Amino acid sequence: MSQIIVLAGAEWDLEDWQDFFEARQTGLGEKFILAFRLGVERIAQFPRRYAKHWRNVRVCPLRPFHIGVFYRVETEAAYLLRVLDLRSKPGLLRRQLGM
């Protein structure tokens, strides 16, 4: 099992998405957090499970939401970079990831 390191951008995104979903429907924000935790568990167990999208960045989709955890696998850990909308245009996603 890999160590998981959540970077500041991913923490901020996570809070924003939780607030967004909670505002849409009471309890939906908590369901989103549960989907995020499940995704993080999957990444920790099998960090190379998801395909590379750009350079060394992989994405774990959070079902049933249209959101994905973008992360990078290093030898010592998996770094969670951002939590972003998968429906965004590729150019916007790359800019949000700083690529």
C-alpha cells in the first residue's frame, strides 16, 4: 500500500466540491467525500491502476460524480495534485494542473 500525500490544491478543491454538492442537495457533499475516500483507498492499494493522462499524471474517477482525483506516483508515495471536473476541456485541465 502506497503512502498518500494530499497537496494543498487538492485539499482546496475537495472543500470546494464538497460545498458545491452540499448546496445542491443536503447530504450530497458527504456522499462526495465518501466517494473521494474510496478513490484514495484505491489509489493507495494500486497506485498504477489508472492510466496516465499527461506526463506522469493519472486520474481516478469518483463515481457517480463527474469529478476525478489527479495524482502522480513517485517511488515513495502517491501525490494527490488536484480534484477536478472531468468534463473540462483538456487544455483547461492541463492549466489547472500547471502543465
